[in-house]
Amino acid sequence: MKFRILVGSLLVWGSLPGWAVPGIGALALSGGRSFCAFSPSLNRSETAAESASFQEKKGDRKADAEQLARALDYFASEKFHECLVLLQPLNRRYKLNPRYRAYLAVCLYYEWEYAEAIRLFDEVLPQLQGLAPHELSLYYWMDAESYFALQQYDRALPLYGKMLPICWDNEKPDAYYRLGFCHLFAAESPGASSSEKVSGSSESSGSSEKVSGSSESSGSSEKVSGSSESSGSSAEERKKAKECFELSLEGYLKYRNTPNEKARIAQIRHMLGGLK
């Protein structure tokens, strides 16, 4: 559901005039001024060679713009591998604008290329603060999940914290669920380095620097905060884990109490039973 909202924003934004050109067309225009067919310093043969070179480069950029348009079509169709194959060489040649590099990071995330996804997300996220909140929350989520997949939990914490206030209420249970496991892992191995292997499935991974429950999403004004840098005792971490699982359960029962989530809800109740 999260990704389909991003695709919707792409389709709306992509329908504007010149949507396939940013980052490529600008380079084509800037390059056009460097060739002067009437420069007295060039003889006729040099002028012809320069003109042919310019036309060749202009043709290449037009072809690249078409490649970019095709890549975005793949992205909108959720064909991430095909999109990645086209976007990566374009980004190496032109360094695409931040929005396109975010799309490239999404493709890398779905291809499990977490280190490269992180590099791009961290580079472009500060430049994308004007995006719709939900799209931005998706990028924060994927960036945080990529760090967690690489077991760099301390780096994932602030990203989950930035994602939570701007995601939809029916997405908060997933975040709280992951946060519960994050605090539980911290309780089980206090002082462990972020590179230390922590057992658990990718479904149950997650972490956060600050988690806030609102009256809309949790029915509670209580805030749960913590980070790997300032984590407290094992007992405190277990308390935070319990609070996160409670918020997660409350959210699932309120927004996502469907047959598909029955196993998740049962698991959370089991975890809460063990944390009493």
C-alpha cells in the first residue's frame, strides 16, 4: 500500500510537461553554448568537426532522456530491476536530480542492495523535505529498514523516528511492532555493537530513536523514546519494548484487524505475555 501511493505521486508528477528531461535536458542546454560555428579561431575543418561532435552529443542526450522516460515507466509498473538497469548508468553520467535518485534508491532497496540504497537515501533525503509527507515517510522507512538489514541499528533509530510522525495511522502498527523487537534486542544484549548479529526475522526487524503515540494512532499521549547511544538498563529496554508492542497491538486491532493480520496479532499478544 505504501508503494502504490508513491507510484500515484509519480504518475501525477510525471504527467507535467518536460517530466522526462530534468537532470538531462539541463545538461544538453548548458553544453550547447560551448560550440561556436563562427569563431575566428577555428578553421573550417575544425568547425565541421565540432559541429558533428555537438550533434552527436545532442543525439545521445535525447536518447538518454528517452531512457529515463522508459525507466520511470518501469518504476510505475513496479518493475524495479528493469528500472535499475536503466537508471544506474544515467545517474553515473548525469547525477540525476534528487527525486530520480530517490527512485533509484527504492529500486536498490527492493533488489536488497541495502548499502547502495542507504548511500542514496542519505544523500537525497535532506533535499526532499518539500515532498508529500507520506512519500517522504516511505523513503525514511526504506532507509531505516536498509540500515537494520545491515545490523546498523543505531543509524536506523533516527530514521524510524522521522518516519513515524508523517506516516499514516494504519502504518504505525508496523513501526511499533518493529520498535518492540528493537528494544527487546537491546535488552537482551545491552552494550552490543551495531554490527553484532541479532537473531530474528526481517519481518520483526525495526528500531527508533523516538516513538510518539497520539490520540489518533494509539489512544495514548505517552511517548516512548530511546536510542542505542542513550539506552538505559535491560529492564528499561524491556519496558520500552512492552510499550511499543502494546501500541502496535492497539493499532492493529483498530486499523488492521483482518484475517491477514491474525498471526501478527497473536504473536504480539504472546510477546506481551512474556514481557509481564
